[in-house]
Amino acid sequence: MRKILIIGAGKSTSVLIDYLLKKSEVENLQLIIGDLEVKNAEKMVGKHARAKAISLDIFNSGEREKAIQDSDIIISMLPARFHIEVAKDCLSLGKNLVTASYISEEMKQLDEAVKKKGLVFMNEIGVDPGIDHMSAMQVIDRIREKGGKMLLFESFTGGLVAPESDTNLWNYKFTWNPRNVVVAGQGGVAKFLQEGKFKYIPYNRLFRRTEFLHVKDYGKFEVYANRNSLQYKNIYGLDDILTLYRGTIRRVGFSRAWNMFVQLGMTDDSYTMENSEEMSYRDFINSFLPYSPTDSVELKFRHNLKIDQDDIMWDKLMELDIFNSNKKVGLKNATPAEILQKILMEKWSLSNDDKDMIVMYHKFGFEINGEKKQIDATMVNIGEDQTSTAMARTVGLPVAIAALKILNGTISTPGVQIPITKEVYDPILKELAENGITFREEEKEYLGYNPFGEVGN
């Protein structure tokens, strides 16, 4: 039997394992799922004859090397910073590798050696990054093959709560790593192109520079800019493009409310707060406000951020119970971001019957035969339950499909890479469509850069 080693048994792994187990008889596969907490792996394996769970500490080089040596292809579902150790072992032991994470600088440096060994190290093959790359390049390549010239490319993705589970004033719940949500946008300036002009948004302004879009059947959304859209000029071969902008999707009003936390400094992850374990939620909020012998914490908050008592922003804050003096933070040496995350997880965690939703939206502006046109492509995927979530499906399925196609030689071009070539995206997108992950395309008159989203009925 051909052995596939899956390292890490987190939430996004369930659909990945289910897909490969369904293929295991026909494809002659055995799955080995390794996790530090072997019980996590055992839950996903169940009693399936073609799968087994093992305890695997990736910091134990002997355990790690043995598991990799005994397998034919490796899927790393670890946090991104740990992929490199797995990758070095895969290189030395001659094994192909698949990850859903962004390529790190350390991973890039392995490219020449990986090519020399004829190995495929496929990265960024989840949803974002992943499905965004493949769906974008499929349309861009199609436009180029017809002689078109790209003028505009905008791409937005959001992990959101499904409409039927949207039950709070923020229109948001955590559907993936809460920490990534809390610290989003930090550590750099958002960079992008609009009508040939370079634009920059510092973190303190990021959530007040939103733009709008409309998705058929799902209504209006807002987007804020991702950190560095400019890198995709080279990645996608868009050197002459006039507008290049990638962003994150939220429901309208989220960013304005989130900006309150940013302005007060509650999303800062660079220092720890004194006596954080004994601090109440109210103490935490008060830590960022001026001292007053008479004014309440609520009044200081409203005055500091110029919020009226009848403003929906105030209702959103009250919904979070952040002024509660009886609730303790309970975290030792915590950063503001860690404390804010704990508070939010109490209100924004998915309940057992909640469903999540992935929304992706691409805009392609191009000129062909002297005529300017635009294609809008949208993908909406709603989870089935807390196991087969939209996030788990849109991350796990492309990873699984890619791994099997590499194992079967359908994808064979060696190197450290992302899924932007036809050899990769054509077969994977075709199979994703068979599994209900599809894009709706609409061709229309080219409108150019349009921040108010008056497109896509």
C-alpha cells in the first residue's frame, strides 16, 4: 500500500482525511495521522482499516524522521512556522510535501535542492492561499490565451458565519484561528495599486479604509486591504496592471466597530500587562482610558472614541460584556491581544448547530480587441456541520486532491511552488467543482476601479 503521512490533526484535517479514506481502496492508500495528542488523530481515524493514528512529536527528530521515511508523501497541517523542519526531512529523505501555508523565506531557499531531487513541495494549496490562486490564474490565463491584456485584478476572501447562524450585532463569529483575526493587519503597511498609483494604508487607518461589494443572493459586504498585494504582480505575471488589490471580506459595519479596539491599543501583541490574571474585563478596558475621579469607564470610553449612547457601535460593545467587573481575565502575563481574544471567544465561538461560510470574490478587468471588459467571479460555500465546515472543506479538499495527484504523477513539475500553473489548477479545480466548490462568473462592461461596489447584482 502507498502511505500518506498527515502531520497534525486539527479542525481543517477532518475533510482531508475523509476524502482520502474514501479513495483508499481504489487508490491503494494507507493513511497515517500523526499528532502530539494521539487522541485527536484517533477520533478522525475511527476504526477504518486503512488508517492509523500515531503519537508524533515534531520536535523529536527521531520520531519525525522515522514517520517521514516510512511514508510515500507527506501532508503537513502544522502551524506554518513548523513546516520547515518537516520540509528539511522530506528533502533529505526524498519525499514529496504538501502544505496549505504561505511559503516562508526558509522554504523558498530549498527550491534549488528540491528541483535537483525531482521533488514536488506544493504550498499555499488551501482556500486563501490556495483556491484563490487557482481560480484567479485559470481566468487570467484564459484572458491571455484570447489575446487580452489585464488592466485590473481584485481578490477578496472571508471566513464568515452563515446567514442562518448570524445571530450577533457584529455579524461575525470565529470560523478559524481566533488569534489570526485579532492580530490581522499588524506588522506592516497594506500596499496595493489603484489606477496606476501606489497606495499605502498603515495599521492605525486600515479598518477605516473599507470598500464595498455585493454578492448575488448574499447581499452587501465590506473589505479591508491585505498587507501586501504588490507581491502578486510577479506571482501572477501582472507586471503592467493598473489596479491590483487583495483584501479580507467582512459584513458591513464590522471594520468600523473593530477599529475601536485598534485605536485604544487592545489588539497589541507586543507587550504583557501587569497582574493580568487578576484583572477584570472592566479593569482591562479601563487600562487604556484616561484617569478620572468622577467619570465611569463607560463614559470615558464613549468620550474617548466619540461614540454616542444610541450608536450601534455602543450596542455592539455592550453585547460583548466587556465592562463586566465580575469576570476575571485569568491569563498570566497576557498581552492585550490575548486578553481581547479570550473575551471575544466567549461571544463569537460557533455553537454546535452553527454553520460557517466562505466567500471569495474576484474582479478581472481586461482589454481585448480594443474593447474593455470585466469578469466578476464569486464563490460561496456553506458548511454542513461542525466537522464538515466550509473552512475545513475549502482547506482540506484542495490539499487532499493535490497530494493524491502528486502521488499519482498527474502533478510532477518539481520545486518549491504554489498552485498557479495549468498542470496544477486545472485538475484540482475540476475535482473541487465535483465536490460543490464552484465559481459563478459574470461578464460585464469594464467599470475600472470602483470602491463602492456598484457591480454584481
